[in-house]
Amino acid sequence: VRWMMYWIVFALFMATETVTDLLISWFPFYYEVKMAFIIWLLSPYTRGASLLYRKFVHPTLSRKEKEIDTYIIQARERSYETMVRFGKRGLNMAATAAVQAAAKSQGALAGRLRSFSMQDLRSIPDEA
């Protein structure tokens, strides 16, 4: 549970830091403060990640739980519909390619048979 709290808080920090890095990276000692913050999050003595998770992240997630569940259900339904649509499109493309290949190969086979002379065809042993 402790590591889960750390990674959730760290992921939120990294997402926020990625967006704001361009604006605040020019502050003096920015990188030193950032490293100190990460060490504070990770340290078992300070339990910074647990503190932030329990104070801010967990209450926010608890309040928004129904909305999050709704979004997950919508995403699941949309992903299923998308996979079905792409599956149908892929099968249609494969069937079209198979029909075109069969048509081309049939034409090639007929052309090849036409290229034989009657004597060449008589020399092929009859298996019947």
C-alpha cells in the first residue's frame, strides 16, 4: 500500500511537473528543490507520499468515484464498439484482397494454359 501511494503521488507530480517545467525551471535551485521533494516523498521517515495521498489524493478520488466509474464504463463500451468496427473493416479488406488475388491468379492460370500448345497438353499424363 505504501508503494502504491508513492507511485500514484509520484505519477501526479511528474504529470504536473511536465506541464509546468517550462515555466518554473528557471527558478534558482529548482532542480535541488525537486530532488529534495522526491526524497521527501520516498523517505520512510517522513512518509511524504502517504501524507499527500491521504490528505489530497484519496479524498478527491472518493468524491469523484461515481464519475470515474462512469468514464471507465463509457471507455469500455467505446473500445468494444471500436474493436468491432475495426474488426469488420479488417475482415472486409481481407475478403476483398482474397477475391482480387483469386481473380488475378485465375487469369494467370488461364493465360498459362493458353500458352501451352495442344501437343504440350497431350503430353501431360491423364490421371483419370
